[in-house]
Amino acid sequence: MAVFKSIFPFDQQVIAEYPLHDGVTIDKKISNAAKAFAAWKNFSFSQRADVLKKAATILRNDKERFGTLMTHEMGKVIAEAKAEAEKCAWTCDYFAEHAESFLQDDVIEAGYHQSFVAYQPIGAVFAVMPWNFPFWQVFRYAVPALMAGNVTLLKHAPNVTGCSLAIEKIFLDAGAPEGVFQSVIIDIPDVEKIVSSEIVQGVTLTGSERAGSSLASLAGKHIKKSVMELGGSDPLIVLPDADMKKAATVAVQSRMLN
């Protein structure tokens, strides 16, 4: 049976092994997402906000454990890992407070009796996320998507599968109905099975240009909305009047972060 291994970068010890989901399990996840969306899209903003506020509380109360998990799976400095959990909690609180106003109908003047732009939930968002910010990359896409009434399926980087499952449990413990947030432990060949499913109406990825091109092609093939954040490295321009010591410090910090 194929497995993903979680390996502590410090000493290369295997922390855990996670069997990949088979076709039956993937089908069940897709079905669960469809059932969850049918209910979740009808939750009020305040009901969804309650779930996110509880998720924020869980993140803050247990940031030591979540931070340790991040550090053990991908090697992040523990102080940065705990700060990442805090940032995720802040994100939950922010969208819990503001999503309703963000998603109000926009009334427009178009020469008709009544014209407006409405923001409606579309279904499930399938996400492919990277290892470098194993909690934050997930929460920054998932929280606004959930507050908008969508559900999500997450394919996380294989080496942070433990983080993926921990995040799924956070949402369940916070009161989200089963199927609203699900981790799928799959390899590349099974991605199209999920993207092509009727319930999935959007895909998002943070990763390399190669991975983004592949997923964007599938999104186009199956007429699904997509948002991609792809890799790159911007130049650091140091001008003659700069504080050279500070510039050098910032350059090293920026390059070595994660």
C-alpha cells in the first residue's frame, strides 16, 4: 500500500505514515462534500462565523501542539510555528467579523428597475497547498471560502499530512458539519478525479509553475474557476543611500524564511 511519510528534518526520523486514499474513499469524500454544501450554503453568516470563532479559540488554546506539529513535519523554527497558528486564528476572527459586509449585494445603476451584483456560494473548492506554511496557506484560502458558503477538499503537500489532518479536526471540533472541510490523501494521478467531479467548482494552488500549469490545465478542461499563486523570487535592489547593514540583514532573513 502506498503511503506518505512524515519525516522530522532535524534527524530524518519517520514520525508517521499515512496510507493514500483509495478510489472508494475518494468517492465518499466527494459525496460528503456535496451533502455538506447542500446544508452549509444555507447557514447564516452568523452561524458560519460561530464556527470560525471557535476554530480561532482552538488554534490559540493549542498553539503549542500545533506549532510542534509544524516544526516536526517541515522544520520550521518553533517560535515561527506558534506565531503561524496565531496568524491563522486572527484570520478566522477577521473573516468571521467582516465576511458578511464583504459579500453584500452591490447595487449598480444600469438603467433597469433593479440591478445588482450578488455573491453566491458555488460548491466545493479543491486546493493543492505547499509545505512551507502548512497551516497559514490552508487557512488563508479556506476561511474566506467557507464564510462565503463553500466547502473545501484539501490536497496538502505529502510531508505535512499530519498538519492537514489536524486542520480538518480543528474545523470539526469547532462545529463545522462533516464534509465542510476534508483532507484528501492522494497522489497526482487522482487529482483529475476530484477536479472533474460536479461538486467541485473551483480549484486553487500555491506552488511551482509546473504544478500550477498542470492544475490550471485540468481546471480549463473541466470548466472550473481557478486561482494560482506560483513560485518565483523577486530581485532585491539595494540603492546607494541604503543602510547596508540593515539591507544585508533583511536580505538574509527574506531568503532564509522557511
